[in-house]
Amino acid sequence: MAFEGLTERLQNAMKKLRGKGKVSEADLRATMREIRLALLEADVNFQVVREFVKTVEQRAKGAKVLEGLNPSQQIVKIVDEELTKTMGEAAVPLNKAPKIPTIIMMAGLQGAGKTTTVGKLALKLKNEQNARPLLIADDVYRPAAIEQLQTVGQQIDVPVFQLGTDVDPVEIAKRGLEQAKTNHNDYVIIDTAGRLQIDEKLMGELGNIKAAVHPNEILLVIDAMTGQNAVATAEGFDKVLDVTGVVLTKLDGDTRGGAALSIRAVTGKPIKFVGQGEKMADLDVFHPDRMASRILGMGDMLSLIEKTQKEYDQKQAEELSEKIKENTFDFNDFLDQLDQIQKMGPLDEIMKMIPGMANNPALQNVNMNPKDMDHLKAIIYSMTEQERTDPDVMNPSRRRRIARGSGRPIQEVNRMIKQFGQMKTMMNKVSKGNMSGMENMMNQ
Ligand code: GDP
């Protein structure tokens, strides 16, 4: 899972301060040393790490954190804020042309996920802005690149402009743009060629395409799994193209975190989107603050709620977040969520967004495959209405009856009820957004 090692090490580093009424300078230094090592091990750029550690340490000292109440909570807060800053503070929206079409050019190494991202972005624009994008197949070198883009276009029902592989890419881009103007498409997304490494000829060609169509947005697609290399790649492309934003792909994989944490600081270019799966719907706006919480293992409740909102109606989502806050989330709501989640896609991704889930040892052995979900549902179906709404009534004889009714072993029923209780407590703590909630989670 993404950031797993980093999350664990950061949590361990800060856990040691917990319970100390007073934190000495030596304690702080030791913690900062561990944070530094955690970041370096996650393949974060050396300079970025140095700057980060320096700032956190200075702030901790400057704010007289060491003498204040709950020093460890305050340090967690500073680390969270500085991680956010390192990644860019706030989400940066797509550039928009004053007059249609807005021209978006995609660049990146082969295999980074460019073609996939072209499709994902088109679908996002279509769904969220009712946009009518045109995709331009401008990768004339990679075998089957055009067919791949056409398949993507068909999948999301968006037209693809192509002139085969024998026409100069600059010409293809220009003619595609003309067609978009004629047809009043509001966005043009150009899928360009990639190579395995940066090479001069390719860069020259990308530069020519840029000069010919003057894109409003040049998005560099970077594979998050490539760590430090991602940063070198970004610098190489940026030098020639002066990109306007970055899309970080494959954040659903087990990336260590280096790319996410270094790119903005090194290149000064904002990460605008993150790819979190192979499906067309798996593209999300990048929110530095939410990513920081996720890296710290504090979950990403907001993204989860947003994702839920997308999948079903807003009212239900609001009710859900209200219930979490009020601590009245019951088994009926859980059942509802299981249904929604099954529609949403890879469960481990979803679970990771729930605060405390990623690193809660009690939940490590939950194997979340679709069959397990069905078993969970069967257990809830075997509960009476009273048991669903008031889980506290669950005594041993009720549990045995539920096990018989659902055909699941009693141990599984017990485990599920226990985990439900833990999940509920954690969601409630975090939804209140108080530091003690965060602190408790850090200490799970
Ligand atoms: P291109 O050569 O840059 O155009 O890369 P492609 O779009 O062909 O993608 C290369 C591979 O990465 C494909 O197998 C994609 O399905 C996969 N891919 C792209 N984005 C993501 C992502 O966010 N997550 C995962 N897991 N795979 C991705």
C-alpha cells in the first residue's frame, strides 16, 4: 500500500514523545532524526528532507512547544502542516482558456500512464463540467498507441482525432485543434509520445507541438512508483516545456512517497491530480492537506466522503457524515456503506481512507475480498432491527443466533462486531477534528 513504511515510521517517531509532559531538546532532536530517516527511506529528495526537518524543528522550538501542554500533539500538528506545505498548501485547479477550447497537452515517459490519464481527465471534465472534450492521438511512435486512445475514447464516449502514424505530430496537433474549433469542443487533450528516457529528439518535438498550439495547460504525467527518478524526470521535462502542472499516477500501488513529497518542492510545479487505479474513474484532484493526513495515517475522511458523494446522492452522504459525528452510525448504515463500497471499487483503497484503518493492527487481518464483504453482509442480515440499531445489546446468545442464521463461524461474528465498534470510535474521533482524536489514532 502507498506510504505504508513512511506512515509507520513517522508514527513511531512521534509516538515516543507521547505521554511526556515535557519534551526536552534532546527528545526533540531524537524525534527529528527519526523523521529525517523515515523521509529519506521513503525516497524523498535530500534537500527537501533537510529543509523540512529544519522548519519543523525551528517551529517546535519557536512556538515554545516544548514547554507547552501536550507537546507531542503539537509536534504532530506541525509535522502535518509542514507536510502539507511541502506538497503545496492548497489544490490548484486546471487552467482554463478565456475562449474555448482549453488546450491541455500531456507529456511524460512511456508507461507513466499518459494515455490512461488523458481518458480519465476527459471523463472527469465530462462528468463534472458537462464538457465536450476532443482527444488528439499525437503519439505516432509507440505501436498501438492510437488504438489504445481510441479504445479509451470509446469507453468514455469521447471522440478521438487521429491521422495515423505517417503525419508529423505538430501537424496532427494543429489539425486536431482546427477540428475542435469547428465542432465547438470546449477542451482538447493531446496525448503525446513518450520514451523510456528523456531524449533530445522527443523533447524537441514536444517543444514544437507546444509552440504550434500554445496549450493553456501542460500536464506532466509522472509514475509515483519511480521515487527520486520521478523528480529527475520532472525537472528534465520542465526545463524544455515549462509545464503547468503534474499528474502523479499509480498512487494506489506501494509507492514509498518520495515523488509525492518531492516534486512540488523541487520543481515548484503543482501536483494537480493523482491517479489511484486503472479504471477511468480513478483520477482525483490533489489536495496537499488530505495527502498529508493520509501519509500520517490519519485517514482521508474528506476524500472518502467525497467519493461516496459521487457514487450516491449528496443527501445520503451528508447524513452519513452527520451520523459519524453524532456517533449514531449503526449496522444499518454499515450495511448501506458495504453496498456503496462494493460499487466503488478496490476495497483496500477505500479502507485506507478511513482514519486509523491503514495501520490498525486489529484490522490487519481483515482480508477484504468481495466474498468477505458478502459474509459481512450476511452477518448483518441475520441481525434483528434492534441489534442493528443498538449494537450494545449484542450478548453471547444473540451472537450465536446470528452465527447460525448467517452460516458464519461465531468467531467471525465476534470479530466483526468488535471491529465495527473500533471503526465507529475512530471515525467519530476524527470527524470531530480534534487533536486528541488524531493523537489517539497515532497511538493505536
Ligand atoms: P503511457 O505509455 O504513458 O501512455 O501509459 P499508459 O496510459 O499506457 O499506462 C501504462 C500502464 O499503467 C497501464 O497498464 C495503465 O493501466 C497503468 N496505469 C495508469 N495509471 C494508473 C494508476 O493510477 N494506477 C494504476 N494502478 N495503474 C495505472
